[in-house]
Amino acid sequence: MEDLVNGNLLVIGGAEDKWGQSKVLKHAIEMCGGPESKIMVLTTATQKPEEVGKEYRAVFSRLGVKSIDVLNVDSRTDANSDSVAQKISGAAGVFFTGGDQLRITSILGGTKTAKVLMDMYKKGIPIIGTSAGASVMSSVMIVDGNGNSAARKCTLGMSPGLGFIDQVIIDQHFEQRGRLGRLLIGVAQNPSVLGIGIDEDTSIKVYSNASFEVIGTNCVTVIDGYTIQESNVSELKSEEIIALSNVTIHILPSGYGYDISQRKIIRPKENKHN
């Protein structure tokens, strides 16, 4: 299990409720130690850092957070800066905003900032990400792919992520953007990898024992390729529709959980973290 997860994550499917009950964001604050704790918002993913940073500062302030730092690390020079790494290391939790996940990995990958983030994560400091910030959590991430279409070969672009969680592929805005087909392709190409599709205003809280709990207003789709009996993915030409049989798909609403290492559902009454 230690090879899969080494700390605490909150992975949000995007479009989280910011001005209503804000269940997911309130949970993010709790994970960081409550309103008195310092939250670091990283706007690296977006090309509108001032606008996005201002919004999250207002949102977290509304929810009672006293100390909010917004940091736009927008170059590898910044990411290798001792001062930037030091600023981040002092936070009780780190929040990645949405945008473009390739901006996060191409700017932060292999830098002092990435090392500090991994060290914080291994110490149990929560790492939180929404939308693009969710996709980067895994060792391999989706960077491109057609939504609202059948599962076709070569409709999926993959790239290394930040590596906080292994042996999974995370997709976000899942049901709202019709991304089942592309996540099925990802799992068919490597059935040992678990596909996790997270709906908007929904999150998975990932624990260090390689289990997660669903929190939010919609649901999480888990695709397990271990049970696949028939697949023609290796024989297809580009854009041809895949054939798959006996794929296991779980639909998990808030309160349910999943054991990643054992590949089994955790029902609410069995969830030790409730």
C-alpha cells in the first residue's frame, strides 16, 4: 500500500460549489487544520492567475480562513527558487487550482518546488487539487481526449503527473463532460491501472492506507480493468471503436469509499473514516 499512497489528498472533480454550502471546500479547510491554518493556493495551472487567485482568496475568506497565500509559480526559474519553495513549505495545506494540467507538470516537474511538495505530502500535509489540479495528482495523467464520444483508440493523450498517487488515472468534470469513453480507453490500454472519474462539485479524500472516501454532491465512477475478458485495443486502427467485455464499473455517491489496493467498495457503515 505504501507504494500507492504516502499521504493525504483531496482530489476535486472541478466546478466545486464556492458560494453556497461549499461542502467540498469546507472539508478541504478541515483537512488543513481549520480556519486558523495557512492555506497556500497555487495558480500555476491557469493563464488568469490574478483573477483565479482573487476568487479563491475571497472564497476561503468567506469560509473563515484567516491566512491565505496565493502564489503564481509560472516559470521553472520561479519553481527552482529557494524563496518560492520556502513559502510553500510553511503552509498547512496546498491547493492547486484548475486550468491546464500540463502547465503544472511542465513548470514544476523536477524542481525544488516539486521536491518540497512531495516532502510535505509524505509528512501528511494535505495536497488538494481541483480540475487540472486533480489530474496531476497521479503518476500518469490524462492531458487530452475527446469527451461525449464512444471509446475510440487514440482519443487519449497521456503524460507523467506529479506522482502523489500511483496505479490510477484520474479524470475530472467526468459525467458533465461525457468522459466515460476516454477513461475506458485508458484502462483498456493498461488494465492494471484503476480509472477514477470524479464529477463536478465532488471529491475523493485519499488516505495514506490507499483507500478513499467520496465527498460532495455528485458521484465518482471507478473503472476496474482486472476483470476484462475480451479487448481488441491492440488490434485497432486510430479512431476505431474499442470492444471490451466484463469491465467492472462502480458508481459511488458521497459517503461511499473504495480500497484501491484491494479493489473493493467500502460502504458508508464500513467506512472507518466517517
